[in-house]
Amino acid sequence: MSISLRKANTRLPPEVNRVLYVRNLPFNITSEEMYDIFGKYGAIRQIRVGTNKDTRGTAFVVYEDIYDAKTAVDHLSGFNVANRYLIVLYYQPAKMNKKVDFKKKEEEITKLQEKYGVSTKDK
């Protein structure tokens, strides 16, 4: 299918890229199983599976070709692996960084509130 996309010289939406962010993975999934699932859609450059408590159940999959990545997203979003439905998204660094920044800001505010004895519940 990806060959027909290339022949038609299809213009892809701006969010499409070679790096995929996969959520809702089983915690015990191995890299080999990830290669089996995602390798069906094209050559893979790299797979990173989350291992610590904050990143378990997530992974990054980097394809060699952008059209293969698009095909994988189209086919694997909602795919059932060990009774879990995968969420496959294009990696968007700007959105990822905003989430992290928001958490950091929230933690800073909490620390400052504790330091100065301010509570938002009083208001």
C-alpha cells in the first residue's frame, strides 16, 4: 500500500513524520514483539520501549520511510495486543514538551505554596 502512496506523489499532512509514539502497550512487551508488530509495515530504524514507572506501556518507533510510518499509524491504531488497544500517534515534540513544562510549573507552584504557607483551598 505504501508503494501506491509514493507513486501518486501524495502530499502528507504536516503532523505526519517517521517517529511514532505508541501508548497503552502491555507492560511486559519485548522489543522483539514490537519489531514483529511494527515491522510488517516497513523498515524500522529504532524502537525504544519505556521501562521505568513513568514510561511503562509506551514506546517510540522510528521508521526509515515516512510513508511506512503513515501506513503503520493507519493500520495499528486500535490494534489489540494482549487485550489492550494500542494508541499510535505521530510524535510531536512541541506537544510533549508542553506537558512536561506544565507538570514542572505545577510542582514549582506547590513547592512555593508550601514554603510560604499559602493554600488555594482558603479562597
